[in-house]
Amino acid sequence: MEISELLARNFLFRNLDPDVIERIAALGSTVELAGNQVLFLKGDEGDALYGVLGGRIRISSGDADGKEIILNIIDPGDIFGEIALLDGKPRTADASAMAPSQLLRVQRSDFLGLMAAEPRLTQHLMEMVCDRIRKTSEMLEDSAFLDLPARLAKRLLSLAKYYGEANQETTLTGIQISQAELGQLMGTSRESINKHLQYWRGRGWITLGRGRVTIDQPDALQNLVDRDEE
């Protein structure tokens, strides 16, 4: 994936003028990671924004007993580390490669210089950060008020929208994620995730593969969410 393409399609920079995108791209350098290589750890200096050009990155957090929860899985075309880019404070989670990966890196010092020179970028980022806060609040509400099947359906639909692979009808339905990863992402066990996925597969709503979920009937999952939110 080209750097300009990665930036233009990501939520943080989407709809910016092409000339601004190119100025951001010019600040970037590339980083190569081997499979399972650590990029940064919680508490490390927040000095750069990253984008995935190829491969896959796991964002996680652990405790002293060795327990780990996956907070997010970053696929090609997505960006992470935007909080540290803006406030410069220590990293809030660990980041490591799930497979050999190529990343875009934009240093915070360079980016702040561009923000000072480009008011359009500053205003755009304020709007995007507010949008991310709203989405985070929505996820917290989901955890409090939706049961697991509805939360799982809503998360799968969201993953398909932002990270899915297009089928022949250009509908984004295919998601590269294992049931264990889904369980960690949802804060529950793999067995609980498997129970609901197998039920949906039996009804023809989804297709399961090795490390993959394909949504065949998105309306059925959306109806499940809508009923629980009523």
C-alpha cells in the first residue's frame, strides 16, 4: 500500500485536501518488523504515529501475572498511535507485530511543525478526535447495556466496515480474525464467542474459516443489535 493511499483512506485524515495528505506523507519513513517483534511497550515515549502498510499489529495490555487483553488489531490501511502524536505522553498499551510487517512512521516533532503551518489540518484533527471520543463512549454503553450476542454482532459489523475485504459485490464482509482474538477483543472467553458464532453459522448468517469470519447476512446481525437496543 502506498503511503498517500494509507493516509487518505484512514479516519484520522479522511477528506483532507490531497495537497495536505501529500505534505503528511512527505514526513513519513518506513519501519520493518519481524513476526512477534515488539514495536513499543506501555509507558514508552509517545513520539510517533504509525500506519500499517503491510502485515498486522496487535495492540494489547497485560498485568503482572502475565494476563493479556487485546485492545485492537491493526490491519493494512489503518493508523495507530494518534493519541501520543497529539499529546506526547507515554504509550497507553503495547504494540507488536503478529506477522512480518511494514509500517509508516511519522515523528511527532515533524507533525507538530506541519500543524502549526497548516490550519486546515488542525481543525480536521479536532473534529476526528471528537468523533473517536464519541465512538469510545458508545462502546462503553454497549458493554453496559447490550448482551454478548448483540455486542459481538455489532463489533463484527464494525470490523467488517472498517477492516473488511470486499467480495464480488464490493460489500465489505470478510474479516481476518480468530475466535481467540475476538474473545480477547470482547473481554470474554473463546468458548463464549464460538457458541454464538456456531449458532449464527447454522442459521446461514456467517461463514467461518481458519482465522476468518465472513458475514453473509449483515441485516440479520444488525436486526439482532437493533432488537437489543430497543
